[in-house]
Amino acid sequence: MDVILIGFMGSGKTTVSQLLGKLQNKPVLDLDQEIVNQAQMSIPEIFAQKGERYFRDLEHQVLKRTITQNGILATGGGAPMRMDNQKLIINSGAQVVFLQMTTASIVQRITAQAGERPIADHLDVDGLRALQQKRQPVYLHCANLVVQTDNRSPQEIAEQIIKEQK
Ligand code: S3P
């Protein structure tokens, strides 16, 4: 992959990846969408019927299969948490971009899309903040570019990512 977008749920990974693909005329892949295609079930269905372990194993398989392709990859917020996934991401040679966002903005986004994210649906604001704080060092460890995304348009974010490319 040329660019891998990582970050917490609701930080705009999918939207920014699509815009980057358009601006750079590169293929775009969405890890969650690939998982849905492979399982032939929605993400909430996979969690409800097969459990998180099954989802995470599928997520790892799909990451391993797709990471060598060209283009832009939007990951799911939990993907970098597994050590084997961290290794794949860090060793991919891609520009790894952490889209960082405050908890307040995350909560706004996530509550507007209730029912789509099984991990977030049973967490209140404090629970989301705690999960975000737990994941933050892992995102920072994997990334070679950190972009603050609060109050910035996908266009501005995509332009900054392109500007930082070497
Ligand atoms: C998850 C994030 C989701 C999706 C799944 C689990 C997580 O992706 O992979 O619901 O553990 O943070 P988004 O970050 O695109 O919402």
C-alpha cells in the first residue's frame, strides 16, 4: 500500500481514503468492507453471530492479503491493536497516517451512526475515552504521520497527507 490510514472509530479514515484515491488516482481499499465481502455479513452481524475473535482473525487475514497491493488502505479502528497487524503495518513501507481526533468529536460522530459499531455501542463517553487512551500509544507507534482532524475538512486533511509524501 502507498498510504495506510489508522485511527479511532469515527476519525474519518474511510472518507479521507476515498478522497485521497480520487486526488491521486489510486485504488482505495477499505478493510471493513473487505471483511464484509468475505464474510457475506455486516460487521454487527459478524460480531453478534460469530463473536469478536472471529472478526479479528478475519481482519488479520484480510490485512495480510491486501497490504501488498497498491493504493490507499483505510483500516478499522481496532486493526493495529494486534501485534501481528502492527508488524504488517510498520513493515509495509507505506505512509502510515494516524488521523487523530478529540474524544468530544469522536463521540459526536459515533452517536450519529449508532448501531454500526458493535465495539462502541455498549460504551458511554467515559468508556470511549478510556478505549481511545488505551489505543493512542499504539496508533502513535505505528504511524509516521499524525494529522489532527478536528474541525478540518476531508479535503484539507487529504491535501496535508499529499504534501507530506516523499
Ligand atoms: C472497530 C472499528 C470498526 C470496525 C469494527 C471494530 C474497533 O471500524 O472494524 O466495528 O475495534 O475500533 P471503524 O474504525 O471504521 O469504525
